[in-house]
Amino acid sequence: MTALARVYHWEIAKLLAQKRTYLGIGTAIVVPIIFVVVLVLQSGGPNDVPLGRYIRNTGLAVPFVVLFFMSIWGLPLITALVAGDIVASETHNGTLKTILTRSRERGEVFAAKALATATYTLTLVFAMGLIGLVAGSLAWGFHPLTSLSGTKVAPGHGLVLLLASLAIYSLPLAGVAAFGVMLSTVTRNSAASVVGALMWALLMQLLGVLPGTESIRPYLLGTQFEAWHGLLRTPADWAPITRALWLCALYISIPLIAAYLVFLRRDVAGE
């Protein structure tokens, strides 16, 4: 096992010992279940959102609809809970000095924290998607999915599209997480980092709906939460997906590089 793998394993163990980790994952699991229960008990539906009108035709539609609602503030919030705390909490508890003065390289420690945050982010998205699929299939069956172009998609193909959509959806969420890690490293304050990361995500959403922002809208982080729509068209529209790939790479790498540079130069002697 390499040194980075050992530090990563330790960071995952620390996440598993924190209540906020289970709060986030638990929320991601409970939301789609509540969503399905509410729809079963009432006759109306979210007909004005992508795939909302087909949600009672197949359980495959449920995860896509839940993704739409959770992208506004739900998933950014529970992502920020961990990302904004990943470095700052150790400063507050006085454990970072011990870690950085031991034999581990600072680069290894930071990389492990970034990888642990990414693992948590992916777990959130895929847990929500898969639980939504199971809950929806129990309620309405596992039937063909009607795409955004109106064509029928076989259940097996629809499952592949769902997994691919969850992966694409994770990219902008990882951008929110990266911003949270940066704030956690720079501010050394968990509350400020969590709130700051959430405000950043909400600002990206707000700019996307303001009049006069049409020229920059395709390049906003919030817009990339809709990139998966391209997979559900016939034929697939790869333009938003390609744009999300390189844009999210920037939204992820720039904050992480900034955080890494701060982390490398950090003076822990007085902590």
C-alpha cells in the first residue's frame, strides 16, 4: 500500500467517524424515498421539470427528477458540510499540527483530503440516484423510459444512461466541493467554509436566471448541473457534456491548486 493510499484510508476512516458524513448520506437516501411516497399519495406531479410528466410510467424517471430538485441547494449543502470541514476541523481541534509535523508529506495529506472529499461527493450522488431508482421501481415498475426527445428507451439502456448521468452530474458538484476545500484551507473556519461554499453554489444558480446573463450562462457552474440532459436526447447532444467536462475541470482544479499552495506554505508552529 502506497503512502498516499494509507493517508487516504485514514481520511476515509475519519469521515466515517463524523456525524455530518452520515447526515449528508442519510439525507441523500431519504429524499428520493420521501419524494416517491408523496407522489404515491397524491395525484399531481412535477410536470414542468425534465421527465416529470413520465415519473409514474417507470421508476427510471425518479432519479432524474430528484437530481433536478436537489441541484438547487440540497446536494450543494450536504456536499459543503464535509468539504468545508475537511481541513478547518483539524485546525480547530489542534490535530493538523500533529499530522503535518510527522513523517507524512504535506502533498500526501492534502491529496488524501481532496480524494476523501471526492469519494464522499460521488457517494452522495450515486446513493441518491440508486435509492431513487429502487423506490421508483417498487412504486411504478422498471419500464422503458421516455427520453427528452419523446423516444422510448429500453430499461437496460435507461439504466446505463442513468449511471452516466450521475457521473456527469457529479462534476459540478465536485466543483462546489473543491471550493469548499479551498475555503476550509484558507479560512480555517468550518462554519464560514460551509456557508461560503453553499453561497458560491447558490450564486452560480442565481446568475443563471438573471436577465442579461445569457452570454455567460453556458459557462456558469450551476448550468453544468443540466449537462446530463444531453444524454437523454435522440441523438445524444454531446455539446453540453463536452463543455461541462472542461469547465468543471477548471472549477475543480483552480480552487484545489489555490488550496494546495496555501496548505504547503502553512505555518503550524503557532497552532
